[in-house]
Amino acid sequence: MLADRCGPEVQFVALDIDREAVGAAQVSQPDTNGIVGNGMALPLRDACCTAVFCIAALGLFANAAIALDEMHRVLHPDGRVFIATATQLWAPVTHWPEALATAYEQALMAGHPPLSATADLQEYSSQLLHQAGFAAPQIRAFLLAPSIRPSQAELALFSWNDVRLLITPYLSHTNLQHCEHATESVEIELCTVVLVTEAIK
């Protein structure tokens, strides 16, 4: 999927400790170079990558800090790391009306930056990234739930106070009232949260 989005001019290297997984990646993407290796000792030279993607793997390493150190090592100066992880936790979840998601999408299209994950959700990841030498981490959180748009999944983890200033200009008076009423039905739920992180070397 990443190779398809970035285009044929981008050279991808797929790395996994599982030889069969690497073989499957090369079958689905013949132009991708596959390497069997350990993420805590990457078989790559220093500063050889423009970007590193770590998808649903950081929590599988025996030592996540060492894995992040290795990602930092192989990146060019100003290179970027992209990490997606999932965790299960108790969190306040708000089931917003769909109009709020539409308003948030309009705000993003107008050039507003996306909302950063709340401090409690991003604290651990941010600390690990800074310790590895990464700068300016941007961490977004999404509720993993079926049949909802990404914008809804993201907003579900925010309070009305978190989103009010950004989104109010894009809501009608009626939808604004609906959103304010939704704050009365916030529930603490055991849920799966996906954290999507971007940081710079």
C-alpha cells in the first residue's frame, strides 16, 4: 500500500524477521527489496533512508528504545519516521454526531493542522522518541471501531473543550447544539486506540 501511494520512483526496502513475511511482500510488490533482519539491529548503513515506517511492530520488539535508536541511525538528517501502534485502554469516548466529523474534515481541508493526541495518550511515545533523538513528534490517536470514518475515530477521543474553537466555525447552529448535547453522553470504555506518529531526525 505504501509503495502504491508513493509511486514507482520511490525505492522501498521491506524488512521483517520472518522470512515468509518478506517473501509475501515481494510477491505482492515485485519492485520492493526484501531483507530478513532484526529491527533492533537493522542491516542498513547509517543515514541511508529518507523515511522509516514501523507499522504495528514497535510493541513487538524486546526493547522499543533500541529499535527507535536504530531507526534514527539509518535515517538521513531531516529524515522522518512514521509509526503506527495499537493499545487497549480505558478512555473517555464521545459518540459525536456525524456533522462534527464533517466539520473537522472541512477544517483540515482549509489548512488547519490535525488535532494532536491528548497528553495522556501521547506521553509514553513522545518520551521514547525524544530519548532516541527525534524532534517535533506529531502524535494522533484514533479509536479502532467498525464502520466509522477516520475523522470520527479521531474525534471520539476528544472532549468538546478540545475541539470547540477549531470546529465551531464550520457548524450550523443546530449542529452546534447537537454537539453540545453529545457531551452529556461521554462514557469511559475499554477500547483499542491506534496511535499514529510522525517525527523528524
